[in-house]
Amino acid sequence: MGDVLHYIDFHQLQIENKQYVLKIEERNEELLRLKLTTGSTVQALNTLKNSLNKLMSESDWLAKEIKVRSEQLEKLNSDSSVVHKELNKERATKKKLNSASNDSGGMPQILDYIKQKAEFYEMEQDLKNWERKVELADLGLKRAKGASRAMSRKLK
């Protein structure tokens, strides 16, 4: 047998060759399909990565915002407690002053003094306004007199 190929052997090799060519084509098609699938998967992966990066940056921003607002809330709470303490102190002081003013008997009330002082300032303002009005009326009178004198001179 050695070196000589018979017709049947050659025909058998052709058949095997065709079978291998078909298998190669099938594998190439499968490889092409897998490459397309891989490409679309890579695109989807990149899209999801970009989306993840955006969400991560937004999450970082929100975390910072939460931290800032939490600090502001703590500050407002502490300020609020300070104001409440001061308010309670002022209320206690007001009670003491009211009780002291009620106990004083014939002494004039502090609130009455404050009201009288406010009325005094209002009356002073009214007086100044009336004085200005009188000055303006005097100036108008002088001008009218001057105008009437000028008219009477022209008529003569």
C-alpha cells in the first residue's frame, strides 16, 4: 500500500475534507456570532459602567449634601436650645419685674412711663411738624404780599 493512493482512498479523503470544511465553516459562523454577541455585551457593559459612574458621583454629592445639612441641623438645634434657655430666663425676669412692680404699690408703673415717654416723643414730632407748617405759611404769606405789592405798583 505504501506510496500508492487508490481511487477509493482519494475519494474517502475528499469526503473527509468536505466534512472538515463544513465543520470549519460552522465554527467560523459560531465564532462570528460569538464576536457579535461579545460586541453587544461590551457596549451594554460600557453603558452600564457610565451609568454606574454617574450614579456614584451623584451618590457622593448626596452624601456630602446630607453631611452638610446634618451639620446645619445640629447647629440649628443647638441654637434653638440656647434661644429656649434665654427665653425661659427672660420670662423668669419678666415675672420678677411684674411681681416687683405689683408690689411697689404707689410707685408709677414702668410700662406707664414707657407709654408716656412714647407719647412725649410723638407730641414733639407733631410740634415740629406744626412749626414747619407755620413757617411755610408765613413764607407763602410774605410771597403773596410781595406779589400783591408788585401787582399794585404795575397797576399804578
